[in-house]
Amino acid sequence: MEITNAEFIISNTDVKKCPEGVFPEYAFIGRSNVGKSSLINMLTGRKGLAMTSSTPGKTLLINHFLINRNWYLVDLPGYGYARRGQKGKEQIRTIIEDYILEREQMTNLFVLIDSRLAPQPIDLEFMEWLGENGIPFSIIFTKVDKLKGGRLKMNINAYLQEMKKQWEELPPHFISSSENRTGRTEILNYIENINKELNAK
Ligand code: GTP
Ligand code: MG
């Protein structure tokens, strides 16, 4: 699939104010700084579409981007960013949880995991919560340009092994680099296939 049109529609903190209508949407979640906004820019080929920063806590709102005029990519705030203080953290958590639990158009959540790190409790617990709530999700291992081939394979295998302790069946997973566009075709094909299935219904 090629992205021929990508436009910013709206930012807000309230799931009730997200765009109306039936277009399916694909949202990106994960720890602050894992690369959610950069990935949206990489997938759309539009560098400044979603705002990015080297300091965590850049995205604080739910951001809707309309793609090819018939589906959305959604950039969410990151979780686990401590410097904003406990109250700020709680607010972000509420925004994320309300969106995930209440947004019917949300077709698939991409959970982004930094490919360089060992499995982190915060991510494992978050995915467990998704499972408990029946939220469909897939994993994207980010920043793979920062790892050499052998190391990358080792880390991903270790991650999946860790997940097998919790999950009978593993979710689909992808690798990505926003620096060199790794994973772009695979992720866009995956979305395209889900869109096709939805349209066939
Ligand atoms: P919050 O909005 O704060 O939750 O962060 P985010 O997950 O949206 O991360 P963002 O896309 O803003 O990227 C954070 C930092 O990581 C930036 O400095 C990016 O340039 C860098 N980064 C993101 N993706 C990649 C990648 O694939 N490779 C490398 N090398 N750097 C990346
Ligand atoms: Mg962001």
C-alpha cells in the first residue's frame, strides 16, 4: 500500500472528542521516547507530521492523522514518564486508558518496544492489561538501526521467550527503524490487509 495522502485532523485529551465516523484506526502506544511519533512520520513519509523530540514526554494528546482519506493513524502520549510528577502521570494514564477502552474505531493497537532493552515490567504489565481487556494489539520493536544483526535477533528471541511465560499465543510482531525505514512495507501491508477484511464485511 502506498500512502498518497496524510493530514493532521485533531488533537485532544478527551476520547469523546475524537473524530466521528466509521473509519478504522491504528494507534501507537509505548513508553515515552520509544519512537511512536517518529514511526508515524516514517510510515507516512512526512517528516514533520507528528511532533517528535529527544526528550521524553513530547506527545501529550491523542492525535488523529487521516490517511488516504479513509483510515487513521493515531499518535498517543507515552506511558511511564516520571518527571512530569505523579499527577501528570495519572492524567496521561487516564487519557490512554479511556481511549483504548472506549474508542470503538480502534482496530489495532501497536505496542512499541525499544529493541535494545531487556523486557521491562512496565511494558509486560501494560500488555497483560490489554489482554485482560480483550484489546487487539501487535508489537513493533523500534530503533533496530541501533543494533547489529546478531544482537537484534537475540533480543527479540529473548523478548518473545519472556512473553511466552504469560501468553499462550504471541501477538504478531514487527521490527522498525525510523532512521532507515526498516519495517515500513510490512507494517503498511499488515494495516492494508486488516482494512481489506473490514471492507469485505
Ligand atoms: P513521546 O511522545 O515523548 O512519548 O515519545 P515518542 O515515543 O513519540 O518518541 P519520538 O518519536 O519523539 O522519538 C524519541 C527520540 O528517539 C527522538 O530523538 C527520535 O529521533 C529517536 N528515534 C525514534 N525512532 C528512532 C529510530 O528508529 N532510530 C533511531 N536511531 N532513533 C529514533
Ligand atoms: Mg510522541
